[in-house]
Amino acid sequence: MSARRGQRSSRPKVRDVIAEQPPWEQPRMLLDPIRAVSDDELEAIHQASLRVLAETGIDFLDDTACRQLADAGADVDGQRVRFDPDLVERLISTAPHQFTLHGRDPHRDLVFGGDHIIYTSVASPPFVTGLGRDRRDGNRDDYRNLIKMGQVLNAIHTVAGYPVEPMDLHPSIRHLEATHDMLTLSDKVPFVYSLSRPRNLDAIEMTRIARGIDEATICEQPSIYSVINASTPLRYDTVMLHGIQEMSARNQLIIITPFTLAGAMAPVTVAGALVLQNAEALAGIAYTQVVRPGAPVCYGGFTSNVDMRSGSPAFGTPEYWKACLVSGQLARRYRLPFRSSNVNASNSVDAQSAYESVIAIWGAVMGGVNLLLHGAGWLEGGLLTSYEKMVIDADLLNGVTEMLKPLVVDDATLAVEAIAEVGPAGHFFGTAHTRERYTSEHFQPMVSSWTNFENWDDTGRLEAHQRAEKLAHQVLAAHEEPPMPEDRRRELDEFLARRVAEGGVETDY
């Protein structure tokens, strides 16, 4: 044993895993999505959703939205809006099936919809853990670090909001400082929270400045996006509707996402929860098209179940998986892009967090997802961001991307000559066929350890979360601020300074 260990001590240094990560690329779903329900069953869900919208209706808590919907032909009684089925079908028919989402740098442009897939970082947890430190309140230092992680990791195509809430920034100016960080530390497509009109408008303007384009161009080119959540059951709140009004009017992307928990704010059956999700989604999508026909919009599905013993949300469950598949079927029925999420309910980077994430990702991908929100870093049901989980998830997403690539079957890959060369009882390590391909033929993960027990034991018995922590440090060390022309940076800095001096947005605290 000691001799073997002595030999291993001369091993070369650990390879630069970050430099060798798979390149930036946008995966495509070229397989047939899984259908969880028949065409007749899907139509039953659709018709039940239309019945909810026509008979029960949905509350829109904004007078402007109610007036616009009434003018479009909806039945409006106070703030209760009812939709005729034909009106719903007509309105959603103007939404685009596929479009380009423009990055700060053109090489970060993304195709949104069709068979294209986008992975995002986690968004919005109030707590963060990792880098050798325990669970802590969200803060700007960690926020900036996680933006850097999202920039360096090629598996992450866009930052989907604040990867952790920078709670040490006052809410009146948080969106300004955070958006500035997002646009300067990363050149990937930015995100804005729809929490007030000024916040939306500030973020759109900062994105315009960072891209170096005029107002007419940004209104032609979707360059920033926002998630609009229904207040389940059957309500859209004022700030969400203002977000649609400001974003859709300027041709920026809206992700309509009801959050329907079966047994809590939605019927306990998955089918019933999907009826509610679909009704809320159709109403929100229809409203984006009232604001601006042809405005980019995405069908968001976020139906899961709760632990009926505690009331806590459950994620990565069989019910969640089925809901993903059916949500994808519904989105395809309406010819709309589909959003889902990589979620889990685990409190740590453990086996539960891994297998629940795999269930969530596979349900989304096989459901035909176009936008996988919270793609990397989510823990604790969305309350906690983990550096280590972000690395592990990025590795998992790289593997999914590789799995989705078509298998090449031709004379060279069939390898009949190589098989003849080796013959019975030989091996293929030294064949020309192997030597020509061994460095690129197989996927190489960042986190997984494929070494034998002796090597693993000799190097400290590091488990996946410990290897991921080491990699997280490498990722941060590899970050370089992406270049921005001096005139744009100066204008962006001046905009930030002016708006901060003005006090940002009004708050009651």
C-alpha cells in the first residue's frame, strides 16, 4: 500500500476544471417530449380552465388593467374579470412562439422558444450558505459573488434576478445598485423584479445604456425579462399588473407564472391544481397581448404539492414531475414558450437535494422546457442559495446538455474496423480509433470523482459538496469583469449616481 501511495504522490497537479468546463452553448430539445396525459385529457384541462375564467373569473387589482380588458371585450365587474373562451383564444394567438432575447454582448443572445433551452441561476432566496461559512442573511458581497459565479459558469445562460437578496442595500435603491452590479459584473441577459413602475423603468433604461442602443431599438429587441406571479388563487396584484404594463408596452419579456401548491392555494389533486394554474396563466398571458399584441411572453408552470402534515411546500416530487410534463403539453398546445424550475426542499447539499433536483430537471426537460428558472443554486424550498449547489447544478446541467445532443451514427463511430483490429479478448485503449477521440468523445464532469478508492482515500475522502466548495473558489478566482465601452460605463455610472441621489423609489420605511 505504501509503495502505491508513494507512486501516487508524483501525480500532476489538479487540472484547471473551470478552464476545461464545456463551452458556452444553448442546448436544444431534439427528442420528443413526454406526454403525461392524452389529447382528450389535455383538452379537458383546457376546457375546465376556460370555464373557470368564464364563470368564476379572476381579480385584476388595477383600474387601468380592468379598463383595458373591458375595452378588449372581457366582462368586468368591479375588479372581477371574466373571459369568454373565444376572447382568450384570440388574445393568446398573437403571442410569439420564438424570438431572440438580447444580451449585453451580442454573443450572449439567446433564442427563446421553439426547441431551445435556457438555464438560469437561482433567484430571490433571502439566505445564503457556502464558501466555508454557514447560513447567513443575504448581503451585497455574496450577491456580487454569485453574479460572478453565474458569469463564469458556462452552463448558466442568464442571471434570473438576485441570486441572493442583497438585504444590506436599502429597498429604495436596491434595484439600482443590484442592476448596476448585474450589468457590469456580467454580460448575460439581465432580469428585473416587477415591484413598482419606477423599478421596471430604471432597469430597462440601465439595460439600454449598457447595450449602447436607443429607445426605439430596445423596444424592438427584448433585452430584459421579469417574472409575473399570480396571487393564487385567481388574483393579479397591482404591482404585477404594473410590471406587465411597463414591460410588455416596451416589448420586454414577461414570464407569467402562477404558483399553485396542490392542497394549499390550489385543489389537492394535480389535475385540479393544473386547471387553476392554466386559468391564471391564460389570463395573464392574454393581458400582455392586450397591452401590446405580439409582446414576448412565456407560459410558466410552477405546480407542486405540500406536505399535508406540516403545510410545507414539497419540491422534486412525483406530483411536481407530472405537473411539469402536463404544463409543457399545455404550452405547446398554445404555441407558447414554457418555463419550469430546478427545485428541491432539502436544507443542505445532500442526497435529497440531488435526487429532487434530478426529478425536477428531468420533468422540465422532458416536458419541453424553454426556460429552466432557478437552474443552479436552489436549496430549502427557495429560501437558501448555496455556492456548492450552484456548482453541482451547473455540472448536472452540463450533463443534461450533453445528453440532449444527437448520437452520431456513421461509418467512423460504428467502429467496425477498430473492432476487427482488436478482435477477441483484446482492448481498445491503444487503438488509433481511441487515440483520435479519447479527449473529446465522452463528457467530463467538473464535480464527479471517478477515481478508485485508494486515490480517493489518499486525497482526503472529499465528497461531492466538498469538491464543489473547492470549485466555487476556483470559479470566483476566474471571474473577470466583462468589458464595456467607456462611454457606456460612464453613462451607466452617472445614471446610478443620479437616481441614488434622488432617493431611488419611495418606500414606507
